[in-house]
Amino acid sequence: MPEEKKDVKQKPSRSYNFELVINKLHYENDLRKVQIGNTLYGAYPVVIIDLSLDPSDIILNKIYGKEPMKLTIKLLGRGQENIPLETIEFELMSISGSDSMPQMSQLETKDGDSQPKQRVDVSFMTISRKSYKTMTVLVNELLENMTPKEAIEYIVKKYSTAELVYDSEGQNTEKIKQLLLQPTTLYNTINYIDTNYGLFSGASNLGGYCQYDNKLYVMNLTKKMTKDYEFIVYHLSTDSPSSKKIIENSNDGKTFYTYNQLSSKYDGNTKFAGVGRNVTYVIKPENSLFKNLKVDYVELAKEFGAVFKGKTIDVDPEATRTTYKTLSTGSGGESDVFLKARLAREIIGLATVSLDLEKNLPVLPLMKVGSIVKLDSKTVEYVDLTGKYILQSSQLIFTRNSNDWESTANILLMRTNKSI
């Protein structure tokens, strides 16, 4: 049942507090499950909310998705009463909802009271309201003599209220003499500029990623691999003598662990077979008929991919071939940054590792896609997978069990080379 807000004294535990407000009514007592999905190649987070409601409340309170949903998640520290270790506040909009209504009756009980309330499962797929507005706003501009960063700064400031967080290293500093941005979304506009001119000498995260707090991140993923990791995941074996100490340190928000099996994948031959190795691009400079830019795809992967330690890129020679492509950068220049940017995006995630985490997880680190993660495997079978990766995606699942909440997460890590 939804209810008016009351001051409730929370029990101290290493758990979560959830608060869900729709049209000024609180639904946290009806909340059963919350899933938060983030992916580096999406535009914003996706949140799925599962409720158990009485059908009459759905009708009477108009729980159809029209009203904004305000979801607050607090991670409580063990033994700390009402003192959250982290707080996340979502302002959500529903993009789809489903429920199953049972047949209702008008019969009354002998005492004249209506029948006990029934409950049905209701699920809402939601997205961040501000992030959605930012990334889908319509952009249409004619810009002159700007670098890619200057162009993106201009359109983000003009068309949105988002805070732009743009990586400083490896930027393309070449001026675009004339840039016509035809009517499309902000997300597609950033993607267009990167594809045709190159944001960085390396791989970007496509059209940017706008977090729930309306911060728009445009990242140089290639340069990120040279930075220190933001959190570490230990893959433990059951007989590891260091497991106890690692588990004790896992409450710091930067240390995670798992005993579960890792799943790894490598798409080197598939990618190189589709693009070729020795690629010749024919561009159209301003003052000449044409110019050839030749690229060794494998060598480019070593320099502009997300490579950790070793420079070996595993690829079968039979999977590569020479291809020729014709295109214009559109800038009238002779820069090859757009090539490095475009091809680096293809090979940034040749190798991926998927793993599951448990045990009352901090939320914020796992939502920050694009961050650097260190994987430290304590098992012989997976030791070659050790090293730094980029957090490509995360799926956090919170499930209510009696009065407590339990959390699990699946994270997908990526880099260019499979092993060290």
C-alpha cells in the first residue's frame, strides 16, 4: 500500500534502504526488485522496478507511468544507524510498464467490510529523466572553425543543462572549417563528429554517456588504460590463504571479490576478417584531388587500442586481407585522426571477461562505466587474464528478501589483448 511519509527509525545493518515516491506517495513497502543497467555504448542508465500492488491502487492512484518516479538507494554500514555510506537519487520516467489484473468482485464480507486487498506484480522499465532529455534533444547547427571538443562544448551548453566531462588527453586539435550538423539527437551528433573527424587519437565511447546525475562523459578509452585502476576485483580460489584478508577489506568500496567462474571471449579473427589488415583510405584534401592513407590494422590496434602490458594481438594471418575504402573527412584537411578514432573503436573490446559479484555491493563504483578495473585472479587457470580492463557494462540486481535487501551484479570488462 502507498502511504504518506513517516519518520521511521532504521535498523542498523550492512544493507540497503530504498525509497520510491510516485505522485507524492511512498511505495517502498511495495517494492520487490530493482535492476540497474549501465553500458558504455548506451546513452544513459536503464532502471527496471518491480512492485507488488493492489489493482485498485493502480487505478485509483493512476500508476501508469505518467508521474515522475523518485528512487533513492542508500547503502548502510554495519553498526551505523541512519548513516549511509553512499546515497543515489534517481529521477525516473517510465518508458514501458506491464501488469496482470485479476478478476475483481463486488462481494462484501459479513461485517460489511470489503474483501481483503489483492496484489499483482507490476513492472516498469524506466530511464533517467534528465539524461534522456539531454541525449535525445534535437541538434541542428552550422559551425565554423572549431575543434571537435569546441563543437561538442558549444552544442551541449546550448541544447542541454548537462555538465560535460571531456577527457583532456589525446584530443584532436585540428580545426573543422565548416561543420553542418543535420537534425538529429545529441547522442548521434557526438557520434557523427567522432566518426568523421575523430574526437581523440584513440577510441571514444561513441556518443557519450550521460549518468543519472546529468553528467555527460566523453572519454578517451585508449588513454584510460594508462591510468591507475579505480577498483579491483579478486577472483578467489577456495583454498587461497589470502582470501580471508581480501574479504575483510571488501568494505572499502574499492575492493570486490568473487568465487564464481569467469567467462572470457575473444573476437580477434572476427574483427580483422571483417575490416582487413592493410587498409587504404582515399580522402579528399582541400587543395588536391586525393590522398591515400594506409593503415596496418594490427599495428594500429597495438598503439590505439586498450592494450595491457604485452603488445601481442592474437590474429590468424589467414583472417586478414587488403581492402580499399573511399571517403572524405569532410574537413578539407589531411589529418588521419578520424581513422585512428574510427578503427580504434572497432578493436577496443576484442577481449572481454564477464563475472558475477555478490554481498551487499557499493553501487556507485559499479555504475561508472568507462572506469579502469583491475582483475586479480588467484586461480591458476585464469592467471593470464589478470590486469587492467575497462568497465564496459554492469547489471546490478537488488532483491527483497523479507525485510532485507540482497544485491548481485554482473560486470563485463574489456580490453584489446586477451592475455598478458
